Amino acid sequence: MFSYRQLFDFTQNIFLSMGCPPADAALATTVLLEADLRGVDSHGVARLSGYVRLWEAGRINVKPNIQVVHETPSTATVDGDAGLGLVVAPRAMDIAIAKAEKVGTGWVSVKNSNHYGIAGYHAMQALSHDMIGISMTNASPLVAPTFSTERMLGTNPIAVAIPTQNQPPFVADLATAAAANGKLEILQRKEKKAPTGWIQTSDGEATRDAHALKEGGALLPLGSDRLHGSHKGYALSSVVDIFSAVLSGANYGPWVPPFVSFLPVADNLVGQGIGHFLGAMRVDAFRPAEEFKQHMDNWIATFRNAKVKKGQKAVLIPGDPEREITASRLKKGIPLLAPVQRDLEELGKRFSVQF
């Protein structure tokens, strides 16, 4: 187990060693470690070396000039200048929140960015402002559309955070693929099989081989196959891709740059970098905030008290598992798989940062 403080200091020093300004290094570290705290281990410090390799390959600008290139009172398009998505997305969400404060809602589409960590972090930025936050991003093409064998879409997550009064906030954070690629990477490190319905071979056949992507296979959309609703996951992923990239001028579909630095960027790119879409809606633009939050408390309590199936303890509200894990990890520490620990130790040696 590793304490949050230990991992925070180490990660921040790595970002500083890359040349990130202090404020950006602290922000990027906060976003990255939020994933580990919430139990999304695939998007936390396990990804740190990936960002370093992208920087070494010249695909991440550690001192970006993040700027609005088009806007209206309630909307904006932001150019991330190839910065860390861990920095670009929170700054873009700040713009959405500022617009919502003035006119009720704010919507920001982002181009020329990179992987932005967990979608939930950016959506949750709105909570302290009595706003509903929405966060989406497209990602490296690893997912085959329904009926296809070709990798055309990313895991393209959607997150929605909704404020409450006394209950913990409602936070839904989900990939539109059957599973995120990071979960496959964890299974690979553990030398375990993937669950049925996560992945297919290059011929489109179902497989449990966690390494199938390396052999030309593809992740499956949410729903896994047509019979179980994969067309719905495919449609949701498409919406994320369009809002994040077609709307902003980022790369979309099969042109989205890969997260891993050893894979080449596609030829004839259709845009700039990776795209995000962020939104903030002031609750009192619809009804009094306190009234809304009281009813959100009632909504949550009603669902928590729903009759449960035999063998189950309670109905979960989106955000419950992550809150429980956060409380535990702040107290007991954050576990790291042995390969991740070795990876971080190697990073420390390269940058002369004590792990």
C-alpha cells in the first residue's frame, strides 16, 4: 500500500521534471490520483509512464497556450495546444462553469488535447457551484462498431455529476465500450482471462484472450453484441465522438491518435489531437437550487430503499462504490500491482525522483 501523499509527491515531481509549470504539475497530479482514489486503477498512476513516453515522442506540449478560438455567451471551442489532457480539460471545464454562471449553461468543445484521465473528475468540478456537470472525450480507436471487425471508436466515456443537499452527489462515470482498455491491461498484468463479451478476435469471433488487441482484435461496444444491445453502446460512443471531435475540430473515429507512443499516428489526419466535450448547467436556471437538491436527496433515498434481489445488500447509486473506495484508500493507502510499482520505480530512476 502507498499513501496518497507519497504517490502525489512522486507524480508531481515527475511532471515537474518533464517541464510542466508548477500549477499544471499539481493539477495534472490531482486529476491522475483521483482515479486511484476512486478505484479506477486503469487511469491513475499506472498511466504515468504513458504520458512520459508521449512527451518524449513530442506529442505532448508541457507548456501549452490553452485558448478559446471561438465562442458565444454560452459556448466555446478551446484549442489545447497539444497539452496534457489532465490540464486542458479542467481548464476548459472552468470556462464552461464561468459561462454557466453568467447565462445559465456553458458548453465547451475541445480540440488538440490528449488523454484527460477519468471523465468523472471534470464533471464533478461543477458540483461546488450548484451545477450539473457533463464530461465526454473520444479516445484511441480500439472498439469495433456493431457488425464490424474494424476498430473505429474509442472507449469514449460519459460522466454526469449532479449536486445534492445531504446525500452524496450522484456521479455516473462510464465507458461506452463493454470495458475500458485499461481494464484489459490490468488483466494482462495479472495474467488473467477477460470476461466474455469484452473483446473479439480480428475475425469478429468472441474471445477471452486479454491480449487479443495485440493480434488485431477489438473491444466491443457496451452491450457486447446486437442481441444484448451493442447498437446502443455504439450509438452512445458515436455521440461522444461527434460532440468531442467533429464539433471542435479534433480527430475523430479511426484518426484519433493512439495513447501508446509506439503506435504511429494515422496518416491524413482530419483534425487536431484528441477532443473533449464539457458542460455545466446551473440548477437554478431550471428551478430553485435548494428545492432541486432536496428532491435529489429524495430520489436517492427512494432508490436506495428499493427492494433488493436475494443475495444483494442494497441498490447502489452511481458514485457509491467510488466513494467507499476513496474513504478506504485515504485511510489504508492505495494498492499498486507489482508491474506498476516496477514501472514507477524505473521512472523515478530516469528522472532522479525518489519513489
